[in-house]
Amino acid sequence: MSENAYRIAVLTKYVPDTQFEQKLDDTLRVDRSESVMSELDEYAVEAAVQIVEAEDTDAANSAVIAFTLGAADASKGLRRALQLGAHEGVHILDDAFAGADALATSRIIAAALSTYEQEHGTFDLILTGMASTEGETSLVPVQVSELLGRTGISQVASLSVAGRTVRAHRDLDTRSQHCETELPALISVTDQVNTPRYPNFKALMAAKKKPITTVNAADIADELAKFGGSASTVTVTEAQAREERTAGETIVDEGDGGIQLVEFLASRNLI
């Protein structure tokens, strides 16, 4: 395979649709009855597809494979990734994985990637969104890169790949960075990296014929004690509805507005 052929994995997550109110079910887990592929993951899919479609890429020997971990409905999220240009999907599905926290989730995904690589070869690049629109922890990308022993670059706003070299730019809180590393690598991208395409009718129809492979715990995990809810170090023990916000206090300035404001702040120990 030429150095300009790329096998790229994209990690996606099926999350509650932000258009609807988020709720917890009776087990204190997020109700996912109204869900979609995380919007931030669309940027990762687009980045992967753009690399494969680039003029210098050996497209015939390149592929974008979307992965997701979730219940049966999560396959709908994978189908969205296929509509956006991914070539195939891998659905990690098993009741044993229910309730996994960020670390247990990362172990599951890393195991699934490793299992896939044993049969198909090492991924040149693994791409993710910068976070899920659900939890927004941004933990999974860095944990997966560590578990796989791959170079990881997070929060990337600009990305290019030439041969076996990947160049990235990211804007942090106090500085900007230009990063360069050799493949293989894992990179999380922000919503500044590109503009995801809107799939046309042809892409929607083509996605229906693209394959989705399902893998379970027996396929990827030798020690289930490291995976799923039983291996999670974070557990939700109680949840309460957020109190409704009451109307704020209005200060009418009749010459003493400044005094009223100071007294209000002082009464709440804010000054």
C-alpha cells in the first residue's frame, strides 16, 4: 500500500437530540429515545472524508470506517456517518457495556479498534470530535490514544496530512500551537476544522447499501471486569430536577439606585 493511502477510523457517539429536553430514565441513565449522531462528530467524519478525497491521496486504497458504542438504535447514528461519506460502520453492541463511564468506554473502544486492526491492519489515523454534545468531558480521545499507545493531539482547528506526516494547528486558552507528528496518530477536531457537507439524495441512497458490522463483548474483550458499568469508577447514585429560576430583583433608580445595588450585593456577600 502506498504512503498516500489512508485507513481512517472515526469515533462517533449517538447522543440525545439537543432539540428535546434531556431526561434520566428509571436507572438514572440518560433517556436516548430521541437521539442523533453527535453534531460535533460530523466535523471528524468530514475531516476524514476530505483526506481520502484529496488530490494526492490514493483513494482506491483508502477507507473511512465509523465506529460507535451504544444500544441497538445507535446504528442510526452510524448510518448518518455513512451518509456523510464514511465507507463502512462498526457498531459495538452488548448489554455488558451498559453504564460505562468515560474510562470504561475508552477501554471498550480501544479494544474494538485493536480487534479490527488485527484483521485489517493498523489505522493510519483515528479521528474524533472534540467532545460529545451530551457529556462534553473530552476524555475519551486522550484516553483511547493512551490505551493504544498512539500519539494524540486534541482540540485541532486545522489539519493536513501529507505522506506519513500530519500537521495540526490548535488554539488553547492562553496560546496557539502548531503540531507535527508521524502516522499513526489519534486526533480530535473542533468545529472550526471544516464545514460538514450536507448529503445529497445520491449520498443518502448510497448509505443504505454500505455495510455495518456489529461486534460484541465476546469479540473484543477477554476480561469483562475492565469494561462496562461494573468497571466504571463513576456512578450516578441520585439525580434531582433543577430548580426553576425565579425572577430577579429589580432596582428602580430614584436617586438611590447605587445604594440599593451595593446593599443588594452586600446582602449576598458578593462585596
